[in-house]
Amino acid sequence: MVQSGDAAEAEAMEPTHHPDVDVIVIGAGIIGSAVAYQIARRSPLRVLVVDKAAGPATGSTGASVAISRCRYTVPEVVRLAYCSQLAYRSWSTFTGLREPISDYTQLGALWVFDRTSEQLTAEYERMRGNGVAVEVLSANEVLHRWPELDLCIEPIDFEAVDKHQCRQGKFFLYEVEAGIADPAGANADLVAASRREGVDVRFGTGVTDIVTDEGRVFGVRLDNGDEVRCGLVVNAAGPWCNQINEMAGAQRRWTLTPTRVQLVLREWNDTDPRLPITFDGSTDGCYRMERSGNQILLVSPEIPSFMEATSDPDNLRTSPDRECVEATLAAFQHRAPGVRHVGTTTGTCGLYTINEQDSHPIVGPSEVPGLWLANGFSGHGFKLAPGIGAMVARAITGAEAPFDPDIPDDLFSIDRTPLATSGGVFA
Ligand SMILES: Cc1cc2nc3c(=O)[nH]c(=O)nc-3n(C[C@H](O)[C@H](O)[C@H](O)COP(=O)(O)OP(=O)(O)OC[C@H]3O[C@@H](n4cnc5c(N)ncnc54)[C@H](O)[C@@H]3O)c2cc1C
């Protein structure tokens, strides 16, 4: 269980080991920088963030498609996603930066999923009841807005595409305020906001070991040989999180698998159909426009051979595989036959850290005193980051701040039972 703010802060201020700082955050991706900023904006705790990379957004965050949407199965996760979306939509206010790099582009999100009318009604009510603006659109209404789309809901078997028979859906959930931010920009903004609040953020500084004494973590060893002591270490190392947890002998309960996800970027013609962010139940893929309006970003279908597990995040192959590019383009052409492509196809790859048990993250104290976790975000870490930072910071400091989520801080605790999902990584 997450400790009360007072108990956790007392632990953070533990005098026995003469800490150099109160909290060390390992990793300055979107999660680590959100945790640091959220602690610093609500408390005088001394926070050090270390990242082995040369700058922000070189890990999962830099590859993120940066979609903010709120359709989740668990109502608390809907609220967490929504409060984080409000932060992204009010980024200058949230970060206190007069001219942040990131901003928010509202595109709307359409869920082209096979749902009974009872299931759709339940989703609509769950979303509305938790403050999210949604509509149920009929097929005619969708096609009136976006005539380029096809509304087939029959799963595609990529082994037998020629045998596929379309089956059109009748009603669809539409998230009005869903949109995108700038992942690298938002990460850099949170680093800047953290530094302004007094956080010491050091890039080019790797953690090579976790320092323990009698089963309690009280610091880290850096790659220059220095040992830095603290009250709490927060593991926000993204796809490298297992390496950090192994150093401390922590977190053996959940299977968190760094997994290569492939992205395809396609140019299209100069008429801009303003497609919504589209979640594609036929392929478990997802598509969205780039801000320029003349490129579409396609997340490859959720086919096991396209999602390769790795235990070595440092050696990621960043070019998508030809077979995957072809299948992704075919899937998109099936979903949006009215979009004509021109120009070139490019792409990149990044790492999800998939929680194999329930696709939700592990956030809060580990079973090793002095080590907290913010790991295993699957495909959700960007959209949830502001709220996740708030949950960690509120649990450590006991202090509230604007944009905090109205949910328990131990929702994702290490000792929880798996949370409900609708199946697959969409959760
Ligand atoms: C292709 C793709 C598309 C995605 N699309 C979306 C989306 O649309 N919406 C969404 O919400 N999420 C999305 N995600 C997921 C989201 O990007 C991640 O969940 C999120 O970026 C994870 O952030 P992080 O800070 O935990 O990890 P990272 O960004 O990887 O940061 C971890 C940091 O830890 C550092 N580090 C590691 N080991 C050490 C060490 N020993 N010492 C010091 N530093 C260390 C690394 O250098 C790195 O900077 C996507 C992910 C991918 C790959």
C-alpha cells in the first residue's frame, strides 16, 4: 500500500544515512520528469533526476504517438487520463512556462470497434459520468463527417486477407476532446519546469547500481563512480526499469516486457480530410494525422510477429520491417479507402513496456523499502504522465495541487489484483 504523505515524507527525510537529497528519480523521460515536477511544485523536498541519455525524449517518450484519449475500462483510469488531458490542454498554466514547446491539437478520436448497443451505452455513460465529452455516432453520421472512412468491424486475418469479408458497424463512440501533444517538447517542458522549481536534472548520468543497507534502498551509484544518498529512489527508467529493479532485488510479481512497436509515416495528397484519431478494432491498429495535415502516422496492427520483445533496450532496431510496413498500409487502406497516398513512406520504432498481466502500470512503493516504481506503461505513459506524477508526488508529500486526479494514489500498487481491461493494449 502507498504510505500516507506524512509517513512517506518522514521516510524521504530519513536522517540515518545523511542523505544528499530527499528523492532521486532515475529517468528523465515523460514519467520521471512529471514525477519530479509534481514533487517540486508542491513541496520543498530536494529532488535529483538522473538520466543516462544526452537529453530528454531519447527513450520511449521520443517515439510516442502522443495521443491523449480517455476511453478506459476502469473508471478511475478514465479520470486519470482526463485530468492529464486537461493538463496537456492547459500546458502553459500547468507547467508555469510562458512559452512551452508543446501544445495540444484537438483531433477527436473515433473507436471503430465491434460493440453491442448495450456495450456502447455503458461506455458512453462511463465516460460522461467521469467528465469526458463523448458522442455515439451512427454510421451515417460518421460518413457524413469523414466520407473517406470505411466502418468495417470484422477482424482482419492478415494470413488470409483475400478471404476477408467486410461487416459494417452501425454505431461508434467518439471522444470529442481527444488530441495530440508534442512528446519531445512536453518532456523538455517538464524538465525546464522542474529546474525552475529547483530540481537538479542531470543528463549523461547513468545509474549503475542501487545502494542498499539491510534490505533498504538509500541511494544510487552513478557511472562516474559517485554514490548519492537519498531517502527515496523512484524508478522511472521506462523500458530499462527491469534492470534497475534487478539491481535492488525488487518487483518480481509483474511481467513487464519491453516490446518493439513499429510506426509508419505516410504522405498523402494535398486535400486534408481532417480524419479523427482512429482506433481500429479490425486490426487493433491506430492512425492519426501529423499536425502538418499532409502525413498520417500509423501504429502497426497488434500482430505478435510485429511486436518483438527485447531484454536489451539499448539495441533497438529503429527502422520498421518491410512486411510490417506493407501490412500496416494495407490495414489503413482498408479503414480509409478514400485517402489517396502520394510521396514516400518512412517510419520508426520505439519500445512499449507492456505489463503482460493487465496493460496497466505499477506505481508506488516496491516491496523493498526506499524504492518506488513508475513502470510498465504499455502504450499509455504519455497520456497519463501528468496524473501519474501527481499520484506519486501526492503520496510522497501528502500535498495536493491543481490538476490532481480524483482517484486513490494506490490504484496501480504492486500488490493489487490485475485491473479490468477490454482486452489488448487499449485497456
Ligand atoms: C511507438 C510508440 C507509440 C506510443 N504512443 C503513445 C500514445 O499515443 N499515447 C500514450 O499515452 N503513450 C504512448 N506510448 C507510450 C509512451 O510513449 C510511454 O509509455 C512513455 O513514453 C514512457 O515514458 P517513460 O518516462 O517511462 O520512459 P522513457 O521515455 O523511456 O524514459 C526512461 C528514461 O530512463 C533513462 N534511463 C534508463 N536507464 C537508466 C539508468 N540506468 N540510469 C539513468 N537513466 C536511465 C533513459 O535514458 C530514458 O530517458 C507510445 C510508445 C511508443 C513506443
